[in-house]
Amino acid sequence: MSAITCPKCGRPVEAVPGEPVNFCTGCGCPVTSEAIRERIVDLMLNGIRDDMRMAVARLEREQPETYNPLAAILR
């Protein structure tokens, strides 16, 4: 297992063997592994994409007078 470095202060994070490292012991910054950070970003982007898809479908259904000119621009 490689040593974890704080993304804020750059110091190596001291860890108790067998315990997860959640915060830098020097500056208190949250420490998250790259895999977890990528998963969070992926979930956020999927959520935003789904929200936009639902908003467009609702606009198309409830306000066709607004949706149709916008859709015509994109065609």
C-alpha cells in the first residue's frame, strides 16, 4: 500500500494501521482515494445528465410553445 499524500498541503498523511484515512493529520483536509473521487464525479455527472433529460422532457410536454423553437435551432 502506498503512502497517502494530502491534496492540500502535500504532506504524507499519518495513518493508524488497520484504520481508514479520512482526513489529513496536519491540515484537516479530507483525503479521498482517486477511485472514490472518480466514482463521485461519475455519479454527479450521471445525476446532472438525468436531471437535464427530465427537464427537457417536461418542457416538451408542458410548454411546447417554448420547446419547439429551441428544438428547431438544434435541428
